[in-house]
Amino acid sequence: MMKKLFSLIVLLLSFTAVFAQNGADIEMADTLRSSGKIYVVVATLAIIFVGLAIYLFSIDKRLKKIENEK
Amino acid sequence: MKFMYQTWWKVLAVLLVLTTIIAGFLIQVPRLPIVHETIRNTFFHVPMWMAMFIVFIISVVYSIKYLRSADPKHDLIAVECVNVGVFFFVLGLITGMIWARNTWGEYWSNDPKQNSAAIAFLLYCAYLVLRNAIDEEQKRARISAIYNIFAFPVMIVLIMVLPRMTDSLHPGNGGNPAFSKITDNNVRMILYVGFIAWSLMAVWIATLRYRIRLIEYKQNSLD
């Protein structure tokens, strides 16, 4: 029983090892991610987008003003 | 119509786009050959098309409404929705071309979906040209409304149906595995958030353009 269980665990572990190998072959931007530099890019993009959104809101506000004048 | 002047859905749109930007760059994506890290383009390229579909649908709805009511406001909504839709169309085409350069090797590889998207683009350009060609206001509104109602199903067939019946490089077309087969739930969830986010953004921009257009229209009719 113990032997069977042991071999099953070994088999499963070897499967995960093979699985990981499969993925690791494919080139991804792992260094960028692990060094944390990706956060700089995300922060930049988020700030640009929020800026544009504020711009849109201000257009919305000014339009509302003009519409109310009429 | 009150919906147009409310703020909550605009804030929601901004928050959802922010979610896709942050999560889109940071979540784990499946390691796939060919696309590699560019699979993250899914979160930004595909929602452009969804945003386009949504504003085009709204445009058709208001074209039909115009034919029933002859209210010039409905015509103005229809045309501004097409304007914004064409803008997102261009964004979708350009982002798709950049992505294609990296994965399929060329900006334009005459992929059926690329070609029919280009034809559909011309179809909507023709709508805008047609509008400018007719001087009389009511005639212009009526003819362009009818054109719009016919153009929409043709666009759907060109982009959604025909490429699926031949061999296209896009996922889910021809012999290619469907999108859901090659991605995991995380990717799809962010993609759906992106669909809602960018659709709301497109609708927002369309309402802004419509409101400006309405003021112009009222001014012109006073002169």
C-alpha cells in the first residue's frame, strides 16, 4: 500500500516537473516581472489614463454648463 | 436620455479600464508559443472591437427610431455613434496590425478577417461620405438611416461570420483552436471587464460628441 502511494506521488511530482519544463521553454518577460520594473510601466499607463479621464470629465462639466445656460 | 447626463457609469468606465490596465499587465498568463507575452494584447485589442460593435448597435437603434419618429435628435445620435465607432475601428485595425507583425510576421497578411474588416471599414466610411453628399436635412437623415440599417448586418457578416467559414489566422476561425481553448479563466475575466469598460468609454465619448452636435444644431436652426 505504502509502496503504491509512494510511486503515485513520485509519478505526480514528475508530471508537475514535466509540466513546468513545458512552460519554462517558452520565452516570457519573467525578468521584467521578477525585478518589479513592470510596476513602473503600469503606474505610468494608469496615470496617463486617469489624466485623460479627468480631461473627459472636465469637458463633460463644461458642456453641462453650456446646456444649462440655454 | 437622462442616462446620458449621469456620472456614475462614467466613473465606473474609468475604474474598469484602470482594472484592465493594472490586472492586464500583472496577472499570470498562460505560457503559449508564438504569442508569448503579447497575449496581453487580448486585454486591449479585442475590447476595441467590442466598443465599436456597441456604438454601431446604438447607432442602428437610433436610425430605426429616426425612421419612425423623424426626430432630428435621433439622427444626430446615430451619426455621432458611427463617428466614434469608426474611430474604434481604426484603433482595432492598427493595434491588430502591430500584433500581427509580431505573431504572423507581417502587418497585413491578407488574413480573411483582416480583409473583411477593411471592407467593413470602407462600408462605414461610405456612410459618412453619403451624409455629406446630401444637402437637404430630412432627406439626408432618412437615406443615411436606411443605409445604416443595411450596413450593420453586412458588417456583422463580414467580421463575425465569413472569416469563421474559411481559414483565418485569428483564433476560433477555420481550423484554429477557439479562444476559450487556449486561454484560461483569468484571461477571459479581464477580457470581459475590458469589453464592458471600453464599451462604456465609447458610449461616453459618443454622448459628448452628440451633446456638442445638438448645441450646434440648435444654434444653426436659430440663425
